[in-house]
Amino acid sequence: MIDHLVLAGPDLDGMVAWFTGVSGVAPAPGGAHVGLGTRNALVGLGGSTYLELIGPDPDQPEPDGPRPFGIDALEEPRLVTWCLRPTVPLDEAIEVTRRHGWDPGTIAAMSRRRPDGELLRWRLTLRPTSPEVAAVPFFIDWLDSEHPTASLPMSVALTSLTVSHPDPDRLGSLLTALGAAGVDVAGGSPSLVAALTTPNGLVDLR
């Protein structure tokens, strides 16, 4: 199932203010990704799906390498990728993805501490930023951590997610194999478009 969507940009505070204005919902502070130079804020999208707003963390020193999701090159917020919580173990999801012709990258262990002090731990797949990153999801396993949506209000709903790719049949086959439901796959350049139902009406992210 869809775990979360990633809206990245050069200024997290600016993104939070923008989203609050257009939706009527204020994203909740998430936490810092220590060593990566980023921090995030979260919005529940119904069930165990959420929107992650992520940007540079001014309270951290410059990271040794580039920030994730191509953040360092972004001049404005963009829906850069999405995360899938596969119905199969992470290792198996990687093998399935490779059989479909994509390299999902390597598995990395990560963590962040919530504002209430709770430590969240997870494993996810890391891969280089590329034009296909927007369309082909990365994968996550929350291990024994409480899912982030457990502490988020659900005042926004994910109405639709459309994933475009030059080879929609191949991508659709992969998503079916991984148990991804509720995703519309279309032909075209790699991109994402999400429609959210909010207290202020429909909001499109792309």
C-alpha cells in the first residue's frame, strides 16, 4: 500500500505555511534526519498513508553528501517521489523490482526522534536521484516502530495518485506484484500528480 508521498523543497517553513494556507490544515512537526541535513513535517492522508514535507534543516551542519531527493537542486516545492509499503518482505520487493528492470538501490537503516522524544526506526531502499525516481516508488519497513500516522489527525484525504511513466505496462505490472492498490498508471514522462481533499477543497500536488 502507499506509505507516503514526498513533497520536497528548499525551505520547509515556507512549504508548511503554503500548505496550511491552501488546505486549511497545518502539517505536524516531524523531526530531524540527523546526518542527512534535513527535517520534515507530516500530514495524515487517511488510513496509514501520509504526506511528508521535507527540506533542509538549518540547525544541522552541511551533510557530507547531497541531501536526499535532490533537495539541494530544487528551487521550489515539488512532489519528487512516493513510498510503498510492500505486501512482501523488503528483500523480496527488491528482487521483484529488479526482475521488472529497475534497480531499487540498497537497504539502509534510518531513524528520527519525534518532538515528543519517541524514536522511530525503519529500513528503506536508497537509490540515486534520476528522472525515474518520481514514478518508481521506494520501499519502507517500519520494523517495530509506531507508524507516523498513529499520531496525526486525519483531516486530509488522498483522493487519487496518478503515476506517469514511458512504460506504463511494465510499471503497472510491478505495482501489482508489490500489492500497490489505488494508484493510477499512465503513459508519459516520469511524474506524479496527487489530488488531496482538504477542508479548503481539492488541492493538487505535482
